[in-house]
Amino acid sequence: MDALGNLVRFVLLPGQCHDINSVDELLADLTYEAFLGDKAFDSTPLRERIAADGATAVIPPRRGRNQPIEFDREVYKWRHLVENFFCRIKQFRRIATRYEKTDTHFRSMITLAAIFLWTQ
């Protein structure tokens, strides 16, 4: 997502795969100042990867973390743009019900829906 809540890049993953496994592919050749993620993205290697890119990791720490890490709560509030995008994209029945059975067709429908939402 960009700062306006528009889709920049996405990766389809198997349902049993954790989102953190696709971060390297998503961030490749991408310029960004901050990475906003939920607690599922709280991992030391990911934080180091983001810092190596010269960006700030705005990720709340998991409850079980031994050394709590501070994060910018004001910047984290902008994460609602991601959730808003998912709500808007699920208005398209073909996406919400996973009508398209192949990855290629499903990826195409997400792209078309993102373009449609971007032009409104």
C-alpha cells in the first residue's frame, strides 16, 4: 500500500503459509520510509531487513517478546488504510468468494479491482 491506501504490489500465498514469508518478495526494489505491520510481523530478522533498507519498522511487539520494542503509535494508526483496502476489495463478489479457482485468474481479478478502486 502507498500512503493513500492504494495497492502497490501483492503476492498470492497458499492459505497455510504465513504472510511474513512473502516480505522479501514484496519489498524487493521498493523504496519506502516505514513498514507498518501487525504483531504477526514482529520478528528480529524482519526488523533488521527493514533497518538495512533505511526505513522504520512500525510494528507492535508480540506479548511474549522478552525485550519489548517501542513503536510509533501515531504512525501505526495509518495501518487502517490496509484494512480499508481489504474491505473495499471484498465488495467485488468474485474476490470475496474466491470465484476464480486458478491463481492467474484470481491475481487478474485483484489487479482489475485495484485499478477500478484507484480510478474512483
